[in-house]
Amino acid sequence: MSGAYLWSSDMVLIDIVSRERLYEVIDYLIYNGEFESAFTKYPDVDVEEDHLYPEGFFKMSDE
């Protein structure tokens, strides 16, 4: 993509901040098998770890 994006561990910088460019970069990363290298999936937080986050951090969007 000729420098349209730069990714480093758990970070992707995109030259043009638009929905279209974001989709373009994601599609490119998936097509080239690089998506899973650019992003890390972290496990869900266990209930026992809730105290580590500020109150309301996990508030549901529909509340």
C-alpha cells in the first residue's frame, strides 16, 4: 500500500483517518495474512479482577 500505514506491536498508524481507509488497511492486512500479527487478542477480564478497574469501566453501552 505504498506507506499508507505503519504497524508495530499492538499499534497501527494510518495515513488518512477515514472509515474507507481503515477498511482498506484491515482488508489488506487480512488478505496478506498479517492481521493477527498486527493485533493481539487479550482474554476477557475475570470477575475476580474487576477491582483493578475504575467503577463503571465495564458499563454496557445499552445502559
